[in-house]
Amino acid sequence: MFHFALKVLAFILISTRLIGQEIDYQLRASFHDQTIDTVHGNPFGESIIFVNELKFYIYTTHNGQTNPDCALLLSLKNPKQTMSTVRPFQIFFGVDSLLNYKGIHEGALDPINNMYWTWQTGYIHCKLEGYILNHTTKQNFEYHIGGFPLKDKRPLWIGQKSDCKSLELNFDLHPAIEWALENKVFNIMSPGKISDEMVRVLEKGIKII
Amino acid sequence: MRSALTLSFLLLVIWSFKYTDTYKSNFPQHFPNPKSERITNLDSLEVELGRILFFDAQFSADQLVSCASCHSPYHSFAHVDHRLSHGAFDSIGRRNVPALFNLAWQEVFMHDGAAHNLQAQSLAPLTSITEMAATLDQVQGILKTDLLYRDLFQKVFGTEPSIPRALEALEAFQLSLISAESKYDKMLIGIETFSDQELHGLEVFSENCASCHPPPLFSTYGFASNGLPIDSNIFDLGRYEQTGNNSDSMQFKVPSLRNLKYTNPYMHDGRFNNLRQVLNHYSPRNGIMDKSPLVIPISEDDKSDLIAFLKTLNDSNFIFNPSHQFPKWTLTINTIQNEN
């Protein structure tokens, strides 16, 4: 009887973990250690950085497996999202290559979210748009990173969690903007070498807490 | 109320008698295994939903252009007699409309292979400003408010209409477009015979054309240069525009040679109106082509025989298949809805 109860208990515990638990994902977008200010911008040397749009996918895997329900679209406008997640899980930046290859999905991956390229198929992993104000000059920047050709590249690992009910994802844009200014790259709208470089810089700024 | 009841009754009657659960995909034994796994497991009603979406012009920005406007079933789902595609608000595109058939045997789509997935491909014409010029918000709005779509999506998917499901249905309809009943196909299974001219044309074809256009699909569906000089007005660099690799410059997806009778003009920019012009382009006498490895050194008589063979690849059963045409029964439904 005792063994039977133990088995039931173990089954319940395992089932609970496999079914998944609602986890709150909170985005904190920052520039260095300052939270992104969309109204007044953020200081950057003698310039001020204004970020109009930051929108990106993350996805989770459990035992290396993922599916469309494991994708989440976080943005400055919708920084807090809830997703059922099977623990323990790993978190990656962007859209899983297999999901990207298979075509169109629902939920967070619905093209209605304007995160799918129509002229060259593939999900946009991240949109970052804004401008840099320096005295009297204004430099716009617009980065749409992602697309199908990234399918052969390594997954962009962010971190892992074994047990949590909420997690904060800190996205520091400073490395990306610094790289953009150094390389004088202010527009990326298609997959390719420059896009790949940018995504590696973006990846450096992402941490889970 | 009475109209709504009539609508429901009509839908019930149509679906009860017209459809089975599983769509029967017919392709002959001499075809290779399809690349798409879906082709063997299509749902009849989903194919029908895809057909309705394909012919529905309300999704374009001016509500005048549907997928079928450029991909006419009577022209093997190409746009006959139009060099470049036409779109909403009388816009003109950059390329000749490709014919649609045997898509289940293809892995990339469009002249430059921009789409790696048939389901996703439909997003391109829907939102291109030189094609249907729609926004996805508009498309979703129509899907969610149109009573016919609400009802059909519920029956097919058990859900509310959504863009991913609509794309899935469009894919199902397009996968169902199989052209495999040409004289050539019938010759292979022994129910038709070739004339001497057609047989000689087949020999000429096998020696000169089959490496890029191998039977039975008559295309590798890979990318190749057709040797045409660039059109300075269009400035289309083909596959290069997708990959950025210099070696892909001016490479275009190799088209199938089936149903050429219905798909003129030819080439990615529609610059040739007839097959003789195409063959002349590959002729050594064409100065532009002298240095090209694509030169086909055949006589004028051989060209005639080759064209006679190419005509055996036309499939009139495919062209006039009623299940590929405008779903007329929706007119009845729409009339009832409007009265309601």
C-alpha cells in the first residue's frame, strides 16, 4: 500500500513537471544599468538613444524538445507574458530553427504579430528600432534580425531554470548600439553575414535573473 | 432567420454529398516520392476551403485581385499573355507568374526560391504591394467576420479562423494540384503512342534538355542560369537577391516543361511569346548565346520535333478539372448571406 502511494505521488510529481507550469516572463530592457526610457531616451556619451521598438522571440526547450507553444514574444509594449513551461527548461533567443523551417504557426508565432518576413520566408527573431540624437543630428536605426538562413546556425542560448514561477529577462541594448556605431551599420533588414554578427552582439546583452 | 436556416441547410447538404474525409491524391507510379508528406493525407474539406480562399478577391487591398487572378486554372495556374504579374490598383510586378502544379515535389518556391515552405509562401503575394497589397490585419478581419469562413474553419479545424490556418488550407489546395495525365504520362503506361515526330522530339529532348528538365517532373526544381541578359528596367538578379552569393547571380528556379501550351509567355521575365523563340534563344546563331554553355546545337527540323514532343506534356484534364475552378457554390451562399 505504501509503495502504491509512493508510486502515485511520484506519478503526480512527474506529471506536474511534464504538463508544465504557468511561468511569468518579465522583460527588463536596459541601456547599461538604466531601464530603457522611451520618452526621454537614454544617455550615450554625448548622444541620447531613443528606442521606439524592441520586440523579440524567446523559446524554451525541455530535454531538447520544443514546439510552437514554447515560443514567447516579448516587447517594450508587452513586457510581461505568461507561458506554460515544462521544467527543467532551457531558454533560447529567437525562433527554433526547426519551427522556422516548418512554416507558419499559431499563438505567439502567428504572422499577425508582424514578425514574419513575407518576401523571404522565415521568422524575424528580433526587431530593434529607434534613433540616436547627437546635438542637431539624428541617426535612425532599424534592425530586423532573423530569417530562414539562420537555420543552420547554433541556437542562441540564454540560460536554464529548473524551478521557478517567474523570471526576469534583462536585455541590455548597449553592446548592440555600440557595435552599430563602431561599424556604422544602421539598417539590417535581411538575413546574412551582418545580420549574423548583430545577433551575436544582441545575444551578449541578454541575461535571465 | 429563415435565410440563416437556409444557409445552414445548404451547407449541410453540400458537404454531406460532396466530400469524403480524405482527399484522394492521384499521381502515377512513374512519379518519384513527393517532398511534401501532406500530399498523402489531405482533408477534402480543407482543400475546398483552400480553393475558396484562393479565388476570393476580398483579401486584396482593392478587393479585386485574388490568387486566381494571376494563377488561372485555365492556364495551368499561370497568367497567360501577361509578361509580368498584375496586382492591386493596376500595379505591375517584376516577374512572369509561375505555373502552379506538382508543388508537392518541390522544396522551394518562387523564381528566386524566396519561400522555403509552401504554407508560408502565400504570405508574399498577399502582402506584396505589387500583388494583393493586403495587410495581415485586414486579412484576419475578413476571416473572422465572414460567416462562411467562420463556419468552414470550425468544420475543418474546429477553431475560429486564423491566418496560420488559412495558410494551411491554401497549401492543401495547392498541393492538390497534380498534373500527371498528359499524353507523355499516358504513353508511359501504354494507353497512348507517340508519332514518329514526337519520338524523335523525345530523343532531341533527352540529348539536349533533360539535364535541367528531367522527366517525369521535367524540372530539377533547382536553380540555373537561362543565359538571358538582364532586363535593365527590372534589374532582377534572381537567386542572388535571396542568398547574396555572387555565384547565384541571374540564377532562377528551373520551371517544369509540363503544360507549356497554357503558360505563355515564357522565362522569368516573360520575354518570349512562343516556344520557337525560346529555342532560338538557345540556338548557336543567337549572338548573345555564343559563349554560353547553354547553347543547344539543333537544326530547325529538330526544333519542330522538339516542340511536337513538348506538346505531349500538356495535360488538358488538369486544365479543365472542375475541382480546380472557381467554387461556384459559394455564390449561392454569399447571396443568402447578403440577403440576410
